Amino acid sequence: MESMFINRVKKNYANLSKWAKRENITAYRIYDKDIPQYPYTIDFYAGNIVLYKYETPNYQIEFAEKDAEKLKLSLLELIAFFGIDENKIFLKSRKKQKGLSQYEKQDSKKVTEIVTEKNMNFLINLSDYLDCGLFLDHRKSRQMIRSMSKDLSILNLFAYTGSVSVAAALGGAKKVTTIDMSNTYIQWAIENFKLNNIDISKHQFIRANVLQWLTEISEEKIYDFIFLDPPSFSNSKKMFESFDVQQDHLFLLKQCSKMLKLNGQIFFSNNLKSFKLDEENLKNFFHIENVTKKTIPLDFRNEKIHQAWILKKLGI
């Protein structure tokens, strides 16, 4: 007898696979903790499955053995339903993250895949990191940035693997500057540009501490549009101080405003569920539009996966 878990996966996949084919999308979420007894999220990457299991709370630790057995059966059901080998399923654990630990390397198997998002291509790594290199919940954000980028100079901060930079470049941006603290992710962003046949000589890739880089204002650092999607927290040794998006977003946005042309815009987002934008202290600098609902994709049941705003610089 099939579990209610696999029945839900089948139902979701039947609907989402048709949508994904129409949209030319090969990476999407097929299960999002739909059933409380099966607290997983499952992402589909061009025939590969990544299942994230969530840490058992201390008050439920007595059920850990049963949960492990349930997970084992769930994995077998996924293998049977999708008709794939074991090596096409990647099991990962979601725990409360400290600093940038979700971005740190966890393995060295180098199992990679190329996925498609409309007519953009992205390199993902299924095996070596907690996240695979493409934030699926920002799919609509990337399309939004692409549609807004023609003939603009774009700055992508905390750029990760540069997927937003790719979207901006393919949208006709005259120059995209991609900044991240990790050399691994900067090189990954360059690979994504090459994968999409974008001339990298027309764009800029910088390995830098974003917080420090933002304090170094110059005439060369003036942009039409800034994409800012910082981590919720960081105590990375590479940073000169700890970072908390709730406490530090005002500093970040005010520094970004100094690098914006008049009427320039910032796309600001983060995934801290408790986050509150300090609109009172920002209203003299920006016109603020909450675009969260416009940026949550169809395949995400969790509508609080991130928050997003467009902030347009005011003339002062």
C-alpha cells in the first residue's frame, strides 16, 4: 500500500511537470512539507531528486527511529515512482544555520547537472553543498530582473553563483558587476555566463567582502540597478564583523543608495521569516514597493520563503 506521501508527490508532479514543460523549466520544487508527518522538501533537477529532511526537534527525539524508517521508505517510493537509480537521489539535512554554513562545501563528489529556466541555463552541483547553486524560490525574481535590465548598469551583491547576473546580462544590461566573498562562487558565476554564451569581457566579477566594499564609494561605483539578497546572518571569518540582516539592512540600503543614480532602483530581498523592513527610516530615501507576492513561484507552497521589495531612489 502506497503512503500518503508518495500519493501527494505523484499528484504534485503530475500538475507541475506539465507546467514546467510549458515554461521550459527543468528545476523546480515538487514537495514542500505538504504533509506534517513527512516534513521534507523535495526539488527536481533535470531527472535528479534532492530531498531535504529537517532536524528532529528535541521534544520529538523519541520518534527519531520511526522517522528514520519512514524516511527510508519514502526514498524507496521516490526511486520506484521516478524509475531512477539510487545515485540520482541526494539526501540532505536542513538544520538551524549559523553564519554562512549553508554555503560551505560538504563533499567533493562533483555531481553536476545543467538545468534550464526558460531560455537560461545554470550549472548546479547536486552533491557537494547544502544548496545546489540555484535558489529556486527566486525564479520569478530572475525573470523580473531580466525584464528590467535593458541598457542598465547592474550591481549584484552577495551574488552567490551569479544567476541574477546572468538574467540581467541576457536582459540586455550594458554592464553587470557580480560581487561575492567566495572565490568558488565567483568562478561558478563566470561558468554560468559562459554556459549562456555571454561575453564575460563586458562584465565585472569581484571577490570582496560586500560590507567593506560598500563603504568605499567612488565615481566608478554608480549603478542604475542593484540586486541585494543578503544572508540572514553571518559570522564568517572572512567578514570583518558579524552580520544580521534585521539590524544591518538600514546600513546596507543607505550605502547602496549612495551608489545609485537618481531614480535608480534596488531589488532587496531576504528569507528571514521575522524580518521587518524599517520603512520609517527609509521613506526619505526611497519609494518602497513590496513585490513579495509577485516573486513567489507556483511550485512553492510556502509563501513566506522570502520577502522582496523594489526601492526607487528619491531625488533629495
